[in-house]
Amino acid sequence: MSGDAMVGPYRILRLINRGGQGSLFLGYDKRLRRRVAIKIYSLPTERKARKRLLHEAQLVARMQSPKIVQMHDVIESSEHLAMVMEYVPGCDLEELLASVRPSLASVLAIATDIAGALAIARQQHIVHGDLKAANVLVGTNGRVKLTDFGIARQSDAGQWPGGSPSAMSPEQYLGKPLDHRSDLFALGCLLYRMLSGVQPFYRDGKLDARALLEQTPAPLEDIVAPDVELPAELTGMVAALLEKNPADRPPGTRTVRQVLRRVARAMPLAAGDSLMDEARPCFRPESEEDIPPAVPPGLGRGGRSRLVHSRLADVRSRLLAKLRAWRWPAVLAGIALAAGVVYLLKLPPTRLRVHIDAPVIRLATSVKLPREITGRWLVDEVTGAMSERLGPLWVTGPVGATPVTTLYGDPALREPPAPEEQLQLGLRCVDLLCVFAVTRNWQDRQLNRQAVLFPDMTSRQWRDVIRTTIQGMYP
């Protein structure tokens, strides 16, 4: 595919990866001035199979979460289907595990975000079915996103079309119907591998079907390095996820996330936020050539060829002469123009679009904060500080989003505009102090800030520190 190839309105920049299901390209959306990932599939010849693939793409597009790679567009031709998705700079978990043995804190962060993504999928009755390390993306902001629901389908749809050996559950191998507990089994396989460095049901680099269907993997305590202490609650949960019978596994992601969070809260404060430092050497290099150079706007539609100047000049002079003769129409046109300017001046100012992830709050059991300090309170204070510095905001996210009023039409048919900024908020407290952390992502740039607070401070003092921290990020 040539460097200037187009897929609909999207320009192809380069190949990212070529896999069994399709080729993944880096693209550029000129309309919204953003990079996108474009995965191109060959369409099946059977009409029924084509309709199913398109239906699956629509299911994936319904899931809206910062923990899931967002679907922007679906483009179909006679032989191919292109899924246009959010581009996530960074690396995938397979690349990370090939170079780094992640710390326990990083493993917990990765697994917590994956479990959150699976919870969103379950709400839509969608099973991922291919939860392998290559489909887990670690962004340059240290957050994890689940991608490639390319074979996803509604969980009551019957037989399963396939999946990767490393993400295979016993019922999937046997061709039985799947539900969300099959994805939990795959999550258990990922956790086992991240903690021990080996696949639980592999022998000589290949899936051992007998081990998958009949045998229990070696206990994690017996195969991890002697200097690594794994909490018993965590190893017990991994063992439960790897149960052969789906009925014996945890009932849902809520139980899994509760265990992950309890283990994370028990870790030292200094162990947090390790994922980005460990993953940074694995991030794929980004090039300035990945963004097409800006062309001066005057050379766009307003550019004129000078080789045909004489003929165009004659036409223009005749038109100007006629306009001078039409004085009253010109006056009326001027009045209409002035009225339009007044109308535009009265329009509300454009709002900056900001997406704020759900704040991550981790408190030691002995910590007592002012009762106002909640996730919603943090988001309100952050947006208030930003509004004072930047003007009106349009906030999206699971907490404190701007209310939407729909007067006409079906809002589900409209794709919301992409956020111009994305913020992650975190608050972690031990006995004597708290650390407030914020990460700002915009235009492929990132900025991190931290502030120290004390549990016995008043809510007003908390507000002053948080607002000062936020406004310091917007000089």
C-alpha cells in the first residue's frame, strides 16, 4: 500500500502490524486533525458472514470507555472492511512481557484496567473471546486499554468462531457457547503469566490441550522467584479464575476488582505508578512524519493558478463592474452580513472538550478525610480550576460529566466529538499524608503533577492545594 493511500477520508501513513485477522495501519484524520489506527479485514464471500462481521463492528462501537480502544468509523468496500479506531501510542503487553518482568504493582494496575474493560463489555452482553497479551495496550500515559474485539459477538449468539491459544478457555476449545466467565479465564491466564513469566497451559511453546482440559497449573507460590512474595488472596483469586468449570470461577469482574484493589492498597506508597517507568523502554518510537505536514491555508481552496491569470482577470473585472452598478443589492448584502456578525457574537463561546477518567482513590484503613472528599468532589474542583483558567468546558467521563440536553433526533446516532484533553486523577493516603496526582494528555503530549496533603487539613485547604496544582498545569 503506497504512502499516500486513502481509506475513505483517512490517509494511510504506515503499517503498524500484520496479523492473522488483518493488517493494522497508522492513519490520519484530516478533518479532526488526529492520528487513527485502521485495521483492514478481508470480507468473507458469504453474505450472512458479511452481515455478522458488520454487526460485530456496530456492537464494538457501542462501548464507550477510557479502558477500551474507541471505534471511530467503519468503512466497507466490495472486498474489504476497515475499522477506524483510536490510536494509542505506547506498546502492547506482549512487547512489554518480552522485555520486562513487571512488578507486582504494575501487574495489579494492568489487571485492574482489563477487568474494568470487561465489565463494560459485559454490560453490552459482549464477550471478547481473544484476551491475549497482544490485545492489551499500554499507553504512554501509563494507562491500559483493551483492543481488538474483532471476533467479539453477543454472548448469547451460540458457537464461537475461534481465538488465540494463549487466551483459550476449556469451553472455547470444546466449541461450547461462551459468556463473560470465559474472558475471566483468559484474564487468569494473563495474570499467571505476568506473575510467573510462563503460560499456565503451555508445553514446549504450544498449547497443551490435555493440560487445559484436565490439569491444574503449578501453584504460583512454587514457581515465582524466591524473593517475590505474593499475597495469598491474589494467588487464590488467580486459581479461581483458572477453574475448568465456568460455574466455579468468580461470578463477575466486581469480585476480581475488589481483590486487586485490596492487594494494591496494602502495598507501600512508593510502589505505585511503576507501570509507565517499566513500559517506557518498550514504547514504539513516534516520528514527526507520522503527522502530515501542515500546508499554509492560503494554498488550499483559496490558491489560484497564475498561468491562467489573464482570462480570470477579465472575468473578475466584468463581475466587479456589475456589482458596482447594483448598489442596492450591495447595501442589502451588507446589512445581512452585519446581522450575521451580530448573531455570531451572541453565540455561546466554544467549550474545551475534556475527558476525565474516574479518580483512583486508595486509602489506608486508618485514614479519615474530610467527608466532602470524594471522587465527584475531586472532579468538580479540577473542572472548576480549569474553567477559571480556560473558560467553559465540556466534560465527559464516568464522574461529573456535563449534562446533555437533546431537543431533536436520536443522540445514539451521533458520534460525540473527540476530547481535546484527557486527565487522570489519583489520590493515595497512608497514615500521615496523602498524595494527589494528575496526568494531563493533549496533542500527543503529557504532563504530570503531584501535591502532598494531610488528612487533618480542612476541605477548604484541600481545595486550595488541588486548584493551585491544576492551574499550575495551565500557565
